Amino acid sequence: MALSEHIIILLYHHIAEPPANAGVRGLYVTKGQFRKQLAWMIKNGFDFTTFHQLAAGRAPGEHPTVILTFDDGHLDNYTHGFPVLREFQVPAVIFPVVGDIGKRNLRWDVDNKWPVDMMTVHQIQEMAEWGVEFGSHLMSHVRLGHIEQSTGRRELTESKKRLESITGQTVRTIAYPFGDVNPKIHQAAHKAGYQFGVTCEPGIATPEKPPLLLPRNVVKGSKWYHPIKFRRMMQAFKQQIERS
């Protein structure tokens, strides 16, 4: 399903203060920073949507459109991010690692020094009932291009099926872990029933882009990055869309 408009897709991970031993502090956007970002986007004329709304035939708006996405399904998305979404009545899309839902002190890598907690089934259901959309980030946090194709197909199909049973939603979108996608993975995602796929390639999602290979833009949370680069990035995207 091709897009009918230009869309800025943003990628978040944590909505929390970075722990002292966090190896990648930029993945943490504080609740205060997140709130200021939403307030700034609303003030500056950005609209918000989801992939569900696009699939339902949402008519393009008059203003630049943003989709907020969150990878992994961290607990802080619920405890810190969800209250801000509700405050501003802004929709979002969360991509949990389905096999890790509800886990505590999780480490995906032996070198990972900061264990993380994940959202529970109940929390996901609460968010889904409010209007948050959920998409797949596979059953396990793996690079699809580094595993057997048959295993990758199971990751795509089982995560979609399991997440649909939890949320009661049709799962339309896949967020490829690490942005790892190639033509075979693209084809497998299509066969598994996904309509949209998001990568880690920066840029604007346009009608010319393959809907299963849409770019996203990582939002970082360091003190200097938040007020300066975020606004510059969004202003540049807005100007680019207005010229198109």
C-alpha cells in the first residue's frame, strides 16, 4: 500500500533519564524532553497519524505529518511516554520485541551493561484500547539478515500472530531490528502480511518509497541535541515537504 502523502517518521527507544552505566545515552529521551518536542511540533503546525489511519484511507492533511514510533517495547514507554501522549492526545506506534514482553532485567547482548524492563501484556492492552498502534519488532531482537531464512519467516509470522492476539488489532507494520533488511526479507515481510515496514535509514517517507522500506529518523536525547538538532531537523523536513 503506497503512501498518499509525505510523512516524517520519528524513531524513539527510551523515554527516561539515562542510567549512569548506559552505553548509548542518546537512546534515552527524558519525559521532559519528549513533552517539549510534542509541544513544539504541535505549536509549529505538524499533524500526527498512524499506519492504521493510513491503511484506512486517511486523507492527506494541510500540514506536515509525523508518525511517532518506539522500538523494543521498553517499560518506560508506558510509564513515561504514554502519559505525555495522552496529555497531548497524540497517537503513536510501538514495536515491541514480542517474545520479550513482560520480562525484567533483560539483556540482549552479553556486553550490555544496562538491563532493561519491558512492558507487560496488560500495559500493551491498555495502550491499545486508548489508541496506540502496535507493530512487530519480531519475536526476538535479531538481525533478519544474519539468521536462516526459515527462522526469519517464523519470526515475522509468529510475532504478528502473537501480537494480534494480545492487542486485538491487525498488525500492519514491521520495524526491522537494526534496520536490517534486504530483498529476501522484504519479500518475506510482504508474504507474512505486512503492509508497511520501517527501517533506520533517515529521510522523509514519500509515495515513491516502497511501503515496506520506509525511512525513519532517530531522535536522540542528549542536552545539546534535543533543543537544537531536533528542531533543525524538523524545520528542514517541513521546508522540504512544503517545496514538494
